[in-house]
Amino acid sequence: MDSLSEGLTKLLADNAPNTMKEQKVESYFSRRIVVDASMSIYQFLVVVRRKGTQMLTNEAGEVTSHLQGMFYQTIRLLEAGINYVFDGKPPDLKKHELAKRFSKRAGSSHCGICISLSLSLSSLYILCLQSQNKEDMEKFSKRTVKVTQHHNEDCKKLVRLMDVPVVEAPSEAEARCAALCKAGKVYVVASEDMVSLTFGAPIFLRYLMDPISRKVPVMEFEISKRRMYYCLLDKLKRPRIEIFSPWTNRSLLAAVMLGGPRF
């Protein structure tokens, strides 16, 4: 996910720099913004911690990291007219990818040490602690995080109580976000996962959800103008029919182009 977003950002910067510009959060006040809720919840479960990999919990021991993160993010973006889209049933084509992610969480190896699948996650974390490698510990922490239906339902209830619109997508939230933006129901899609661009989101934001303390400017991607497509095609210097080699830079550019207006 991170590598795709970073790779696509660099790709657009190199080939179509006029589609990108830095903005301030205040630029989107009084506009409607749609957010992929599952991506936000995942980030909160990873970032909002008490110590190390220990998530925030209430007195009953129930995880509350996602609720605290969602609450403060929503307050910060209320003036921007924030709307949340929640994932529905994953498409059949994604089942193999979901199985791979589950396998990674189970982990057959970590911290450079080959280990048995029968080892528990706590045992894996102990090995990471013994390695004294903070990077390994962070990777392990992210690998074990999974957004569950319970997390989703908690956050739906919270944002509805805050009188914030909730959309339940029939399938992928990214696709519904892009569709809402293309239909003019919202002004822009905001997420750290740039998949929405390949679904044809005409305006997309990165870093909007970053904490204010990081002081990272919001990056806006504008791909609704036809000159962006012609610019990309000119950079490719190949007929359109030849740009579809799987999972290459050209296929990423093709996905962005095909998600937008037809010629």
C-alpha cells in the first residue's frame, strides 16, 4: 500500500507534475470531503498506542485506539464537511490478496529468523524485542493489525452520533469514494491509499489526515483535465495498446488514465 502510493506519487511527479500541488488544510473548509474509513481506522490502530504495540483500551480491556483517533480526526475536519465511506463485501477477485495478507500476519518468518507457523504472535514479538531492532518491531506491529467488523461498527456509531454522514459501500470503499467525487456529490477524496485515483477520482488528497504536529502540507492531485492524459501519453512514447504490461510503471499510469474521462 505505502509502496504503491509512494511509487505513484513519484511517477506523477516525474511525468505529469502539473497534476500535483501543495495546499493548506484550510483550503478545503466549507467543502465536502469523502474519506475511506477503513484506511483511517487501520492508521489509528497502528499509531494510537499506549506503549510499543499496546493499544489503548477501556476499563473492560476493549480496544479504543480506533475510537480516539476517529473522534479527534472528525473534530479537526468537521469544517471541511467530512463524510466517511465504509467497506462492504470484498470482490471475489480480492479474495486471493486477502488470503496473502492473512498469511503475512500469521508470519512464517520475522526479524531475519526462520520460525514455525505454530509460534504465537506474542512469541514473534518477543523475538523482535530480543533483536533490539526498532524497524523490525514497527513492521511486526503493522503486520498484526487487522480492521475488523467490530471496529467498523464502533466507528459508524461514533460518527453518526457526531452527525457526520456515513456511506456503506456495496464493495470497495475506494471505488465508492471515487464514484461520489465523479458524480459531484463531494469535492474531493482524501486517503493515504492512492487506489482511488485508479478508480477515476478527479481530485485526490494525501496527508490531509496527518497530525497537525507533523506540519506536512496537503498534496492535491488533479487528474480531471484532459491535458494530464495527453501529457502522460506523450511521456510514454508508445502506442496505447502497448502500455499494459502487468504491474509496471506504464500499467499504473494506464490505470489512472482509464479511470478518468474517455476520449
